Amino acid sequence: MIDLSIVILNFNARGFAKKCVESVLNSDLGNINTEIVLVDNNSYDGSKDDLISFNKSTKVQLVFNNRNFGFSKGNNIGAK
């Protein structure tokens, strides 16, 4: 059972999203069972290339949108 879901939305912020995910993964969250949902809103700056490396992590779910849905809808997609 997941205790905490963290949704991270990215759009053309190459490097920042990766650092954010790495920061959460390296944090001491004690016994809190966490998941990270990383949503990319169709970035065109190469972000996908950086973020795909998290594909092997069991704690990170990747969502690559086929267009930029904006802030609210992008976060709602991650929450789903």
C-alpha cells in the first residue's frame, strides 16, 4: 500500500525534473511507502531522454503526454 504519492509535472525543464526525482529517491522518508509519478507535458528540450532513465525504478511511474495539457490537467493526469 502506498502512503504517499508525489506528482512531478515537467515541461521543458531539462535537468530540474531529474534532480527533483533524485532528491526524493535519496531522501530518508523512514517507513513511508512512497511512489513518484513523473508527468512530462510533451517537452521538446530533450527532457524525455533524461527522464527515461527512471524507467527501471519501481518507485517511479513515468507518463509522457503527447501534448502539453497545461498545469492543472497535467497534474490531474498524474493523480489518476
